[in-house]
Amino acid sequence: MKKIHALVLPFPAQGHVIPLMKLSNYLLENGFKITFVNTESNHETVVASLPKQSNSKENGIRLVSIPDGRDPGADERDFAHLFDSISASMPNYLEVLIREINESTDDDDKITCVIADENMGWAVKVAKKMKIPVASFWTASVWLRTVHLHLEQMIETGILGSEGKSQKHFTVISGFYDKFYMKFLKLPDSLTGVPAQQQMMQFSPDMPAMNTDLFPWTLTGDSILQKSFFRSIRSNTQDIKDSDWFLCNSVYELEKPNFPLNKNLLPVGPLLLAADQQPQLSGNFLSEDSTCLSWLDQQPARSVIYLAFGSSTILNKHQFHEIALGLEHTGQPFLWAVRPNLTDIDAYPEGFQARVANRSRIVGWAPQQKVLAHPSIACFVTHCGWNSTMEGVATGVPFLCWPYFVDQFLNQSYICDIWKVGLQLNKNEGGIISKEEFINKVKALLADEMIRARALELKDISKKSVSEGGSSMTNLTNFIQSVKSKIQKP
């Protein structure tokens, strides 16, 4: 029987590489061969972060790279340039890579399918041009995907300008436009603080209402990036339409109202690394410090505050100080992932590390899934990235939400307003989350048994979804069978 050789292509960001690597590990266990394609800079980062004993070839996943079109030394945080460079340069590089692989191997080792991040929608065109079946993979919430799928209708009906800016003069309250349902509700002035600046919007009567100020491309803090981001979203949304399969890292039961507006989308989450001891590639950009797990073993059950802000959050020294002092005055043990570029060098308050040394552990990057599953964890202070959200839900941990940009604010709405498994941290007039706010919210969260009970309910739902006969496991099994059937046809 012909072995399936899948080429997997994530968008070049940590939050996209990780779920596609988890999917790759699962496919590997089900007879696939995997070639995992990163950009050159990310490839070097992933390889450098591998445990010394790890070998990607032994794991069955081949790590390769192609250029992203940017000059050496380009600013890694210039995302506007990245979006434009990717779409201009990478399609050709990907086609060349596939041709080189297919021309240098026998028939049994050729690329037989492509699994591409939906944020790399142009890859669908490349695959179709080369007559290779292709699956598009969505790495964020289905709620956000619903927004993306309706951009053109929102522009046509005047909700958005052509560059993605929300129009503040809605005249439509509700109605259907070419089977596109819209409903707008004014927010009470007590919630907005400004008259009629924000609007609440629904894409279907069953979906949760969404604040139009939470459209992710408007939360970049940069007008140039906003335009580039929005162009990329519109282009990707069109490019993915010809995909043979559509997958996402979500749970049907958690986002049920969104799926009728996402035709043929198969939720296969939460995607998690295997719980056993078999080595698996994680796709981390930083090396995990697993020594924190033995420290957690020594802490009382449900006592430790775990803080991790993902790979992109940047905190100024003032804000970093407030978190540190807040942690100190909670009196709780804590595990804090402080990656090298989270804040300024030597940003800790004077004497802080010595004062908390007997009840704290600070690491550069933690094995998050294992940390969240540890019985000593009391709550999760998070930037609300979708991977972190899914991992927190899957482990039944209450959230304290601190979103930084783009879709993280929408994810916070899920956590606090819809699923009701966490609390939101609020900034003061100076744009800072004060130590007093942090302390008060930690105490409130740890005392809220309803939130904890609800978190455990969602854990059970997530666990069932990836168990035999569950919705996600069934979808993943059906996808694998569909790929095998399509590829092995004579």
C-alpha cells in the first residue's frame, strides 16, 4: 500500500507551528510520512530548540525550510513586511521544493498531499497547480474564521471599509443580505464610555454577539500593519476555497453555533501532545525547561499560579514590575515563564527574586501542556492565544485573561463571557494592570467554585471529543481515511 507523504506548511509564527506539529505527530502515528516546512529563520530556531537527544528523522518528521523572501537581518517583528513578502516570494519557493522532492525520490516517497495553514492560502493554489490534494488548517477559533469568511459581505453592506476599518454609521439594525444575516445592538453607554463608538454584531441568530472593535486586524496598534494584515486575510479567504479538506483546532461542542457558517470544516481539537513518554517534536521556538515539573511536584494541590504570555507579548518595565509585585503579594506559589524578550533586561523589582525564592520558579519557556495538567496548578494567567486557550480548557484550569493583540481579545470573550471559565484583568487609566487589580482578581478567581466547576465541565467535553467515538476523533479518523482513499485511487 502506498504510503502518504504529507507536506505540512504553517504560517511562520509560534502559535501556528505548534498545532500543525501536533497534527503532524498524530498523522505520523497513523502511517503518514511528514515533511514539515518552516521559513529559514524559524527552521533554525526550531532545530536549535530541540532537546539534545532528539532527532527529527528518527521521529519520522523531516524538518526543511524555504526562504520567506526577506533580506537577512530583517526585523522579525515587522509583520507588515512579512505578510507582503510571504505572498510575493514563497509560492515559487514551495513549488520548487515540491518538485525537487518529487524528482529526487521514487514514487512511494513523493509528496502526495499538502496540509497548509489557512493563513498561507496561496499554498492551495500551488498544490492545485501541481495536482496534489490539499487540506487547509485553521489554527484559531471558528468564531474568528466566521468573521474572515464574511469580510466581503461586510464590505458590500458598509460595515467595513475596503481597508478593514469599522464604519461607525451603521443604518441597518438587522436583516438578511444574500443569505447573510446581520444584527447590530448598541452597547450601553456604561460599557462603552463613549457614545455609539462600539457596536455588537451577530452573524447568525444562534451565534454570540461580537464587539466590532474586536476585529483582530484593528488590534495591531499599527495602521500599516492593519492594512497589510487585512489584505492578507481577504486574499487567503479566497485562496482556500478550492481545498479538498478543511480542518481546525477546535471542539464542535464548544463552538457549535459557528459551524453552520463554516461549511465542511472539521474540528479535530484540542490537538495535544501524546501523554505517554514517546518523544514527539513540539515545534517550540525556545527550549523547554522541564525542571519546573519536579518543582511543581513539591507544591500543594491547586496552589500554584502559572503565568505565560506566549511568544509575541511585550511588557514595559512598569507593567512587568506590577505583575511581579502583584505575584509577591498574593502569597501564592507561582511558576512564571519569562522568555528572553518579554521585557527589558534586569526588569525585576529590586530584591524581588530573593524575597520570593522559596515559593517561586521562573523559567524561560515551560512545557505548558504538562504544566497545566499538573495537580498543583490553581490558575492560568494567559495572553489568551488560541493554543493556550485550548490547552487550558483541555486541562480544566481557570483562566486569568491578559490579551495582548489580534484575536486574543476575542478568545478572552469566549473564556470570560461565553464559557465562563475565567476572569478578565482590567487596565487602569494609564493603560497598566496594577498590582492591586492583579491581586484582587487572583483572589476572586481562586475563590470562585462556579468557575472551577465550569472549567472541569469543559475539560470533560474536550476529553470526550478526542476519545474513541468523540466528535474530533471521528473527524480526524474520517479525514485520514478520506486522504488515503483519494491518494490510493488508481
